Amino acid sequence: MQKLLFVCLGNICRSPLAEAAVRVAASERGLSLHIDSAGTGGWHAGEAPDRRAVKVAAQAGVDISHLRARQVTAADFENFDYVFALDGQNLMALREASGLDHAHKLHLFGSFADIGSVGDPYFGDQAGFELCWQEVQRGASALLDALESGEIA
Ligand code: 4NP
């Protein structure tokens, strides 16, 4: 089974939403994937997603309240086949952490749609989380298109 990891800074806003969006989209397509998320930072380790992220997902019928934040580990670069950074800053942090051996596993989540970096909604309001949820859903669909077509190496 292919293993996909989604990574933002805190693992409480963007990457849990990306994880949820990809899980829902994969299920709709009948794809069986191992999906997880993590943060390049560890400040929120052990915490549930931000309540605004929980709310926006719940409005779409998706429960993410059971997820718990964790920091990326060296083992993740071994264990996962693909590691998707939610923005360019975290992609750079992952490049530094992964070393050359696993650099080929790293991708920008939004690069398969015309999204680029998914903006950090943490210091904003609920509307920012709604935009984030829209973006990660669009990104999830484009990412699975790329995965299914073999476009992602
Ligand atoms: P995330 O958002 O990376 O999408 O989970 C953030 C969460 C927490 C912080 C920054 C961004 N923080 O500074 O604590």
C-alpha cells in the first residue's frame, strides 16, 4: 500500500485538513492508501487539531477531532513513499531534514493544482480555514489524479 505523509508547521491546521481531504477523496475513488500527517515543528505535539479546523471539516461531514499532532521524524522519510509539504517553507525544512537519500520523496502539496503554497490560517479567522479547506480539497483531487496517472514519481 502506498504511504502518503502531509506536513505543515504545527500539524494542527493545514496538514490535518489535507490528510482528511485526501482520505475522503481516496475513499471515493476506491483507492487504498496509508495516510498520515505531521508538523516540522513540535510545539503542538499531542494536541487535537485547531478547533477552527475541526469545525470546517465537521461542516463538510468529516470528523478530524481524534487526530493528534506530532513532529516529523527521521523514520518518516524511510517509511513513507511520498511526503507532501503544505508550503514552500516547510518543503525547505523537509529538504534539510530528509537528506539527499529521500529528497525524491518530497513534493509541494499544491503543485498538482494551481495552488502552490497553502497559506497558514492559524493567525486569521474562520474564513481563512474555509479557504484552506477549499484549497486542500482541490489539491487532494489533483494530487490523486497525478498519483493515479503515474505523474508523481
Ligand atoms: P499549521 O498552522 O502549520 O497549518 O498547523 C500553524 C499552527 C501553529 C502555529 C503556526 C502555524 N504556531 O505558530 O503555533
